[in-house]
Amino acid sequence: MTRGDGVPPPDRAAAGRPQADSEAERAVASAEGPAEVDAAPPPPRRSAFLARNPVFAGVALVACGWLVWDMAPDVAYFFSPRDPIDLGAPGAYRLDAARANRLVRIQGAVAAQVPVTTSRGEARRVVGLAGTSVAVDRPASGGPSGADEGRLLPRREARAYDAAVAALREGGFAAPGEVAVVRDGERPGQRWSRPILSLVALLLGALNLRALALHLVH
């Protein structure tokens, strides 16, 4: 069909095609945009444990360090030699051979004794050996003993016996200088709980240290 002036009417389909093509291109571009964003690798995710509060991680790290330090003598004694150091007998003492936190053996007569109770409620008795500066922590139910074999406590653990040693001195135990304490019956390799707890504390401390380091880095 032609108009009166002989010019054919515009093709409506052709006139609408550029707009349709433009809309199609925009639709394709909008569809491709999120795809490109989604294709980017997501940022690394940290576990809930490693993303914890840095203050809490710092406190936990200090607590784990203190536990490891506190149990260090027990762990060292657990792995120490199992052959006792002989400290001698009356008239032939070799107290200069004593080594703290080692298994020792000593003989002697009792100069004085006092009953004590452990934190677990166990009844024991502390005796002072005549002619020495050694006190022995023995089971309360045991009879007279001519020889004691056990752990020579490090000073920081022997401080718990200061009151018992003072009572021994009042009872006639004339020990010169500082008194060493032997815990009779405690041998290396017996208390597995200490190395295990120490290992757990080390692992927890390492995890909290890593969490703290990640927080500082990011």
C-alpha cells in the first residue's frame, strides 16, 4: 500500500527492530554482569575458632602458657631417669649428690614427725631424718621405714611443706639450713595426666596464638 504522495509507508517492524535489538543487548549485558562477578573467587573464610575475639585469644594464650609452666617440673620428672640417686645412710650421707626433681633413695632414723593431709584428703605424715636436712613425706599407714625412695621435690613445690617443717623443728628436728623434701613412693613415669594435659595446653596455646596473629594481620 502507498500513501497519496507515492511514498510507501514506513515498515513498522523495521522501525521497531533497533529498539528491540537494543533491549536485547542490554538484557544480555545485565545477564553477563552478575555471572562475571560470581565467577570471581570468594574471599577465604576463617573458621569460627580462628575468628574469635582477640582479647579472648590473648587471655587463653596466657592461661595456656601458665599451665605449661606450672606443669613443667612434673613433665620433666615423668621423663627423668628411673635409677635412684643414692643419698646414703647414717654415717655415710652423700647429700651433695642430691638433684632436685630426681628420684632419690635415702636411709635414716626419724627425729620427729607430724601428720599432714593432702588437698585430696589423703592422710600422710612428714618425718625429719636425724643428722640430715631432709624431710620425707610418707603414707600415714606405713610402718617404720629404714629406707625411703621417691621424688626430691623442686623448691617451689617444697614450699608447701614449710608449715610441716616448722612443726618438725619444734618437735626436735635440728636440721641446719634449708630442708629438702622427698615424696616417698612417687616415681618417674607414673603420672601420665601431666604430660597429656601439658600437650593439650600447648596445642590450645598454638591455636590461640595463630588466631591472634591472623587478627593482627587482617
